Amino acid sequence: MIEHTNSSRRIIEMEMESSSNLGENRSYNVEDCKYTRRHKRKRKICMFILCAYMLFTITSTILNFTVFRPKRPTINLNSITLEDLAVSVDAARFKVNLNITMNGSVSVENHNRASFQYEDINPYIEYGGQEIGDVHIPAGKIGARTTTTMNFTLIIMANQISSNPNLFSDVVEKGMLQLTLYMKLKGKVKLNVLFKIKIKASSKCDLYLDIRNGTLANQSCHSKIKL
Ligand SMILES: *[C@@H]1O[C@H](CO)[C@@H](O)[C@H](O)[C@H]1NC(C)=O
Ligand SMILES: *[C@@H]1O[C@H](CO)[C@@H](O)[C@H](O)[C@H]1NC(C)=O
Ligand SMILES: *[C@@H]1O[C@H](CO)[C@@H](O)[C@H](O)[C@H]1NC(C)=O
Ligand SMILES: *[C@@H]1O[C@H](CO)[C@@H](O)[C@H](O)[C@H]1NC(C)=O
Ligand SMILES: *[C@@H]1O[C@H](CO)[C@@H](O)[C@H](O)[C@H]1NC(C)=O
């Protein structure tokens, strides 16, 4: 007897469940549409949802690139100074042992009315097309229309640079090292509640290190920006 009542109650519960499935307040979304193609009424609703969705996407994309058009953040090298230079020359073996420490200051400028979230920045230095040293600047966030400045110390160790065949003549004969500093900035600008736009910017600086008097001379930078 007890078992019987239990099972009949179960049936009632199942019916209630299935009737609530057919109820009006069932919500649809784009994902559901893939599975409900066979039913005519559902198909109409799905078509409507898809159209509305497409219209919304197109409109907001146009708005984002016109009205809310993102402005490009920039990355600049404010200054770079030579903190330490240690040179020893082994003239007999045409070998140079060279450690360089530089202090730099970088600024990231956000021109948007929204905050800018950037990924790690890893400025690095090349000599003769070969990377010889880098430094890590951790990711962060910059408020609307502000500029942040970050300081770094970049160390170039002798073993990273000594394999270059031009090093000896550059140091001993010319007394001048031509270095290139690269900085790449990647991040997102949150335009409004719904949209984030990815932005890339980069900057390249030519530096001339005068070995004789230990100065960094005539730096010139170029920035390249990508949306
Ligand atoms: C450069 O640094 C390395 C490691 O600290 C050291 O062994 C070497 O003597 C340094 N070279 C010079 C010229 O100071
Ligand atoms: C270079 O940076 C180091 C570490 O941040 C600091 O101790 C040193 O005073 C700086 N040197 C100059 C000349 O600013
Ligand atoms: C960066 O270094 C400059 C001096 O070179 C100093 O005035 C400034 O306060 C430093 N900024 C940070 C964030 O450490
Ligand atoms: C270092 O030497 C170069 C020429 O070799 C010169 O142009 C520069 O002014 C010198 N810098 C300093 C600080 O003496
Ligand atoms: C920087 O100085 C080096 C060596 O004096 C020279 O070859 C180069 O043309 C200079 N670059 C600029 C942009 O003035």
C-alpha cells in the first residue's frame, strides 16, 4: 500500500515537471537554438533571438569603433642612465669581459576615459640582433586618462654578450656599443560594461653606449602602435 502511494505521487511530480517545461516563462538563449531546430514554434523564437543578437552585435561593434573609439595608450622611455660599467680587455685573446647595469624609467600613458589593464612588460636589449638582457615589469592597471611611471634596472652580463664577434672591435677600436631597447605593451581597455578592446603598442630605442667615458648617448625612440 505504502509503495503504491509513493509511486503515484512520483507520477504527479513528473507531470508537474513536464507541464512547467511547457510553461511560458521558459527562457531561451542562443545556445539552446542549436538543439531545437525541429520544432516550428521554437524555430520562430530562435530566429527572432538570432536576429536580435546579430543586430545587437553589429550595432555595438559600430558604436565601439565610432562613439566610444578607443584611444591608444603609449609606452615611452623617459630616461635611461648607465649605473655601472665594468670592462676588462684580454688583448692577447681578443676577448672582452663586460658587465653593464642600466637604470631606466618607462611611462605608460592611457588616453582613454576608461581604465587600461596591461600585461607584463619585459623590456629587452639587443646587440647585433641578439638579445643580451631583459627585465621584468609586472602587469598592472592604469586609471582613465592617467600616466604611470615605472623604474627598472637592467643588467647585461658578460657571458650573454661575449659571443658576439664584433664586441672586441666595437669596444677596443670604436669605443662605442650600439644597443637597441625594445618594449612591448599589450593590454585591454574596458570601453563599457560589455566591451573590452585589446590594444598593443611597442617602442624601440637606439642607444649608443660610449665605453670611454661611460655615457649613454643620443638615444632615439620610435613607437609603433597596433590596435
Ligand atoms: C661580470 O660579472 C661576472 C659575474 O658576476 C664576473 O665574474 C665578472 O668578473 C664581471 N666582469 C667584470 C669586467 O667586472
Ligand atoms: C638605480 O636603481 C637602483 C635600484 O632601483 C637604485 O638603488 C639606484 O640608486 C639607481 N641609480 C640611479 C643613478 O638612479
Ligand atoms: C623612479 O626614479 C626616479 C628617479 O630616477 C624617482 O624620482 C621616482 O620616484 C622613481 N619612481 C618610482 C615609482 O620608483
Ligand atoms: C663622452 O664622449 C663623447 C665623444 O666620444 C662626447 O660626445 C660626450 O659629450 C662625452 N660625454 C661626457 C659626459 O663627457
Ligand atoms: C648617434 O651617435 C652615433 C655615434 O656617434 C652615430 O653614428 C649616430 O648616427 C647617432 N645617431 C643619431 C640619431 O644621432
